[in-house]
Amino acid sequence: MSRLVTAFGGELCVRDDGRGAADLGGPKPRLLLALLVSQANNVLPVDGLIDALWVGRPPRTARKNLQVYVSRLRRVLGGRLTHTPGGYLLRLDPSECDLLRFEERARTGRRHARDGETEPACGALAEALDLWQGRPLVEFGDVPYLTAAVDRLQEMHVAALEEWAELENERAGHPLVLDRLQEHVVSHPLRERLAAAWITALAATGRRSEAAAHFDTVRRALARELGVAPGPALAVLHRRLLEPSASARRPGPGNQLPRTLPDFVGRADEVQRALGYFRGRREGGVMVVSGPVGVGKSALAVHVAHLLADAFPDGLVMTELGNRSLGSVLRALLDSVGLPGTQNVAQALARWRTWVAGRRILLVLDDAVGQQTVLPLLPGSGASCTLVTSRYRLSGLDAVGRVELPALQEAEATELLGRIIGFGRVMSDRASARRIVHSCEGLPLAVRIIAAKLEALRHVRLADYADRLSGASSLLDEMAVGELVLRERYEAFWRDLPQQQRLAYRRLASLTPPFRYDQVFSEVEELHECNLLMPPAGEVSAHMASYGMSGFTHEFGRRVTGQTAVDAPPVPGP
């Protein structure tokens, strides 16, 4: 017999095959069911349930009473409610509970959105939003032990609204956005992402003055409640409303960038440095974003470029360099701006430079493996700018701005993990979440890989997975899910690595510590250039400096030298 647990839209109830609600008993059994549903498929300790049921003041008969309540619920729920050595467990599928169905649909929609699959993402997110019937478990008011779970669900609901609205705006579903968001933008005046979606839909349907008025409402609310101004994304949108971009009047390639990551986190200093470098420049400029494998260089470049869209009215163009030939890259660039290609590299280069010279575009050159491919593509004159990403520092490029991208801080990496697997899951075991991101060494790619695994393994406790990572014989091998494989990124890097740096990498990875600085001086310089060694922060004494090498980098280096991976030692200075 199927059961449906309904937690939205009023009282908590359990129905049999769509018939009337089952009798759950008095307030305590109902509260017990609410606690179990809020943590469905997770074991709840007996002591914790007792504490929650009697708000820290249990009677002497609390355990006996709890057993009676459980027995009553079992008559309704059957074998779904079981006792384990750790406490009580309520097993429910998404088809059996509207809360779980909401979460499952929201997660599915977010996953499709991350993969760039707009149609299924919109569908799944809309299904989740249709299930939401106001605050869940509302009959229990502000029971302390339910607050965190309800807050998590409400945060997931608003995030799903924002995600859905952005996707629907992208496919011109502006009337749908206006219809669904109307009540929510009033009740969430501090949600800038929600405000941006609402303003976009208003402007697209000709209600530009209302859009500007709503921006002003949000601006005042942020100043009054938080003492801050609107963020860059909302400010850019506002400028576009007041000063329609010249790109609407001049022919150009438009915005060719991929979609920015919806769960982009951190990097506030680096983003502001890049925005400050490019904004207001009358002449062209070049900035290099460099950093080690998997640190999120491309994600940062795309994020920054989208924020700069209003400053480059003739378009945003992006191409991947890698180990492609200059001719291949030029043909792709000419095609992207609507110019005829040619097999003659000199003619193609002249055609590209001529076209760029009369325009103001932002050119994003992704994954440069050396300056030899970058230099010819840089605009020779005019107001166009270039943003380059590379695993190398590209020290030979003169007169450029630089952003050296470090690993994420622990708090940022934990936030990224929470955005993917759900903040409620992270908050329920913060210590294990910190252990997991520590194993990822702050690399966004590694965090995303592990988060994708945990998203699929909803039944696995964070503590158990943290133990698995800490006991793994090879963390590098653990960093693989689907098409995201960290080892393959290192292998691609190794293939493109110049022979001199490849020899330096082999030599340093093969040494057994301790060793003298004069033994490895040249290796340190070579590997610093390609971001395989991280220098100490700030200036240091000439007699002591410690260069860092990540555990992933060191393990891969030991592999290519045929040795067993060990913990990466610091490289002592002179």
C-alpha cells in the first residue's frame, strides 16, 4: 500500500492511496513525525529526539513515551520507520513525500542548469516550484529543532526561483517570470539575484520605469538593512536600463561567452581587481589570470567578463588556445565575428587586427600554454581589451595586469560544497564538511568532483566520506566523476609542458627530503613559472623561504617518475 506524507499547505498528514488522512495521534506523535520527515533517510539519535520533543526538559518516562509514539507511527508508516543502533530512521522515497520530491526536483534542475541543459532544467525547477505551498511544517511554528531544516528548505526554494527565473529569461519566458516572482520579490528585497531576474523580465516586456523603480527599492533596502550598495551584477544591469548599450546600435558579435557558473563563490578580491583594471580604460589593456590546475581560472574569467559586458559594447569573444596552432585559432575567431577565413595565416592575422582596431570588444583567450600564441592575437591599437587565462605565469608578457589565483579559503570551499549538495547537509556536520574540503586542497575542480559524488550518494554520511578520503591510498584517483577527472587535467598539462620544465618537475618530485636549496634552485624557478610551486606570501628573508607544492601535484609528479606518492614536502629557501 502506498503512502504519501504531505508537509506543505497546512497540517502534516499521511494519506493511504489518496484516501483520507491517517490518525497520527496527539501533538507529540505529530511532532515526532515532523522531526523524522525533516531528516528523512538520516538516523536521528534517541537523545536528540527526546530533547526535541520535550524542549530540553524530558520527563523520567521520556524513553518509554518515545517508544509508544514510535509504535503508533509504525501502524501508519509500516517498515519505513525502523530502529538502528544509532537511533530511529524514517526511509522515504521522493514519490512518498512532497518535501523530498521538492528537494529531488530542485537538485535535478540545478544539475541540468550546471550542464547547460536549459529545457530540462526549467522543467525540473518548475515542478519543484509547483510543489511549494508556502512554509512547510507550518503547524509546528518555531520549534527550535525544526527551524534549521525549514530554513534550509526555504533557502532552497528561493534559490530554485532564482535559477528558474534566470533560465526562463534566457529563453524569453519573461511573462512567466513576472507571474511567478511577483509576491517573492516583495518578501525578499535583499535577494539581488531575484531582483535581477525580476528587473530583467520587466525591462524585456517594456516596463522599464518599473524596473528602475524596483532597483531603487532594492538599493535602499540593502543600504538600510546591511549598509552595502548593490553588487556588480545588479549595478551593471541598472546601467544597461538607464543607458542602453551601444551594441544595440552597432553591428558586432554580441556576447559569445558561456554561461557563468550559478554557484560561483568567493574570489571577491580577484574579481574587484579585474573589474578595476578594465573599467574606464580608454585604451586597450591585457590581464593574465594564472594559477595551478583546477583552481578555476576559466570560471573567474567568464564571471568577470559577464560583469564587464556593459563596458564593451561591441561584444565579448572567447576562444580556447591550448596547443592549437595560430592558424586554427584565427580561423575560429574570424568565423565567430562573421568574417571569411583564409588558410594564409598572415592574411588571417591582418584581417583580424583590422576588424578589432575599430571596435571595443573584450577578447577572452582561455588556456594559453605560452606567450607565442597570445602575442599575435592582441589588438594592436584601439580600445579593445584582452583577458588571458593560463596555467603558466606568462612572465614574458610585458605591461599587463596580473591576477594569480590561489586555492579557495576553507570557508569559500565549504560554501561551494554547500551550494552543490545543500547547505542543510553541510550544516548538519560542519566538521566532516571541513575535512572533505581540506582533502580537496581548496581546488574548486576537486570540490566540484567530490560534491557531484556526494550529490549522487545522498545516503552516505559526510563523516563516512571524509574518512574514505583521509584513508585513500591515492587522493588523485578519488578526484574523478563522469567527465570531470583531475588526473586528466594534469596529464594534459604534462603533455604541453616544455621539456625544460618537465625535467625540473621530474627532478624535484624524485628527490627525497631534506635537500639543500642550491640543489634545486633552477627547478624552483622553472616550476614557479608554470604554477607547480607556490611561492611564500609576501617578502621573506634571503636565508629562509618555503615554497609549497600541492599534494595532487606532488603525487602526479611521483607517478611520472615511477615512484610511490608521498606527502609533498615544502621546498626550503636559501
